[in-house]
Amino acid sequence: MSPVLVVLAAAILVGLLAGGSLRNFERLRVHWWALAFVGLGLQIVPVPELSGAPLWAVGAGMLVASYVLLLTFLTVNRWIPGAAVMAIGLLMNLAVVAANGGMPVSAHAIEIAGGSAADLVDGAGAKHHVMFDEDVLTPLGDVIPIPPPAGVVLSIGDVLLYMGIAWFVFQVMRGRSPENPRPIAMWFPAYRGKHAPGYWRMPARYRAAAPAAAERSGTEP
């Protein structure tokens, strides 16, 4: 089972035991959902074979694009619970992937998780590769083995990302999720006058002050 699904199931269970409710997600205002779906999709879909481009370059490019999209999503929705922890985890993964043309995976960790380095080379080598001596930032690579039945190898960034996801689910279920005070209308020029929704209006410090009324009317004696 995917670690993400296990984390989500555990967070939901803990949230329910703590008196939370999944109905609280109905009141959550989150912007630019498409970035999250596309970003996750780039990590799941297989690497296409493009003529003239090595698989490792295509796979690494997909991972980098995935992390950039997910980081943009978290930046837009930076007020949601756990956003900072998730962003730090994504930045760690982005750094090691960009520096090594893919995610380096420890061969020793693969064995502890119940696999073999040959399986990685034959299978998912386009996005991941067995760690070489030439790789840099190796402590940020996939070096944390989870033995069977999970049978996966995680990075420090993955652990922080999953911790942020669990905290996000738990806090929302408990009804402790602040609304994002700066949605898309605050990022691009848009109407923010008195008839706009309250959360779209420009902050008071950026609005022009109302003209002061004349002390005396011209018709007064």
C-alpha cells in the first residue's frame, strides 16, 4: 500500500478518535487545486520514451516539475495547517533530485525494505537510481527503509511531507483550519472594491483614504 494512503488513513482515524469530523473539509477554502493534482500525477505516471532524450533526464524533469507545482500550491495556500512542514520536505526532495538528475536510492536501504538494487535499475530507474559515489546531498536521498509488509524506502523530505499531510488532515477534522486570507485575487490585478467578497478586498493600508468632508458648507452663512 502507498505510504500516502497509510498516512491519510491513520490521520483520519486519529482525527475521528479525537472527536473530529470529515465534514469540516466542506468549509475548507483551498485555491488552485489543479496544481496539486497535476503535481502528484507527474510522480505517478510512467516516464514516456521521447526520441533524443534519455529516460533519466525526462524522469528527473518530471520530478522537478512535480515539486515546483506542489510548492506553488502550498505557497498559495500557505495558511493551511502543516503547509510549512510539507514545503520543507518538498524543498529537500527538489534539491537532491535537481542535483543528481533523479532521486538516488541507497542499495542497502533497498535490501532492508525487501527489494534489490537490480529491481530498481530494471524498473523505475528513470526517476530513481541506485546511489553512486558521485551523487551529492545523499543524506537527502531515499535512505530510510521501511521493512515489509510496507517494503518502501523514503527520504527525509518524504517523512516531513507525510507529517505535514497528517497534521493537515487532523487539524481540519478538528475544525482548527484558518482560512487563506490571500486567495488568487490578491496575486493578480483584480477588482477589490466595496462590492467584492470580503476576502477579496484590498487590505486597508493599500486603499486610498476617503476624501475628508468640508468643514463648512458653501451655502451656510
